[in-house]
Amino acid sequence: MFAMLALLLLAAALFSLCMGASGISLWAGLWDVLQGVDSAPARIILHIRLPRTLAAMLAGAALSCAGVIIQGVLSNPLAGPNVIGVNAGAGLTTLLLAALVPSAVVLLPAAAFAGALGASLLILFLADRMGASRMTVVLAGVAISSMLGAGSDLLTTLNPEATQDMSSFLIGGFSGLTAVRLRSAAWYVLPALAAAHLMAGDLDILGLGDEVAASLGMHVRRTRVLQLVVASILAGGAVSFAGLLGFVGLIVPHAMRRLVGGEHRCLMPVSMLGGAALTTLCDLLARTMFAPYEIPVGILLSLMGGPFFLWLLMYRGRREARG
């Protein structure tokens, strides 16, 4: 399965480099890049398509792994970075930084991480305090996401000049992405991806229950907080350059769990590949379906994720009703 997903991702990346509004030869463009020739195909591949493809892969991998962690920490398969407000928290602090310090592009991932971590810890606090059903925790997360989203809308309303270029950010997409924003986020996201894979086994122990995990020598609360820190870096880093992409962290972990099971040491890497492939393919469709016009990939992901979330709610409701 890992090899199949790796091949799918490779194919998606090659198609992303080949296809676009400009009909150019990929191999001619790559040859010009390797030869250092400053041709139009070389500039299109090097400065437009390659950064966009890398961004889609990185964002998809980060959001999918963040979804795996959040679902494991909360023991709730309905949770996801966009569902419980993690993305919304990252979006609010990113907009706030853009409004207050427009030139501090390099600090966008750090601001997004702070917002994502704050939302994650708030959800963990509510889950501990309420001791309620999984559905109640999800509904609380939806409420928090709505409030944080309202804060972003208020900021754009009160300070439209500072946030006038952030409309695509609120939808989610990779149009106009600069290499500086991608590079600064990659310094955060790539180490967090490595940490997520190294810590994946702890999620299996957490899934056994707090008492069993503690009896095995695990410091449960510290492990949960540390996992949420990693998930917040992943989600915040992705939001800082990709905007508020929705449902990747919900769809991919569920799909991969059906293919490889629930063991997180296996689930984490296949979710990373699956998320990268899904986001790259969706971005390719978003910019080629109506060429030469382009729709933000966040719209396409929401059109896919909304029905999937409703199906998931109905499926789990029927299963719980049967007992």
C-alpha cells in the first residue's frame, strides 16, 4: 500500500508539473532548467508550477498527519483540524499578524502555530472538563471554530486595507504562493512530520485508555499535550501558506484507516502520502477544469468534505443505534 501511494503521489506531482493554463513541454522545460537556460517554459516550471506542487504536497501531508494525531489524542474519529477549530485558530492569528505587521512574512508560520495550539489546548481542556460523549466534543469544537471564524471576519471588516489580499487565504489555495512563504513554513512542518512519525506509537497506547496507558509507564497528560503541539505545528504551518483548507485532515485518515487498519505506526506514513496525493490532485483539477479560469482548491475540498462529513455522522449514528 505504501508503494502504491508513493507511485500515486509521484504521478500526481508529474501531472501537476505538466498541466496548466500554459501548454508547455515538461521535458523541454526541465532540460532548460538543468541547463540554466532562461526560457519561458523553464520560468513557468521553476517559479510557478514547482513551488505550487511542493506546497500542495506539503500541506496535504501536514494536515493529514495532524488529523491522525487529533483523532488519536481525542479518541474521536470525527475530529479534524478544520472541524474542531484548529485551522480557524491558525487563520485568526495569521490574519492578525498580517494586519499588525504586514512585512513579517517569515513569522506567519509561528503565528499560525500559536493560534492552532491555543485552539487545540482549549478543545483538550473542554474534553477533560465535560467528560461528555464524543459527539459533544465535536459540537464544542464546531462552536469554537465558528467563533474563531467570526473573529477573522471581524478583522477583515474592521481593517480591510491590511487584509485585502487575504481573500484567497480564507478559502484556501496555492495561487500566487511565493517561495519565501513556503520555505519559512517548511522549516516548521518538515521536523514536525518527522516527530509525528516517531511518536505514532504513543497514540496506540493512548487508545488503550488512560489507566492502561498510565500502568504502562506513560505520562498521559504530558503525552497528549506534546502530541497536540506537533499537530498544531503541522496544521499551523500548512495554514500559513495554504490558507484555510478544509477536510483533508478528516477524509484522509478515515480512508487510510479502512485500507491499512488503525495501527498508527502504519497509519501515519500512509496518511502522509495519501494527503499529499489528494491535495495535489485536487489542486490540479481546480486549476484545469475551467481553464484558463481557476477556482481555489479549498472550494473543491469543501465540496468533497462536506458530504463526507455528513455521511460519517449518519454512519456512526446508525452504528451506535445498533449497539
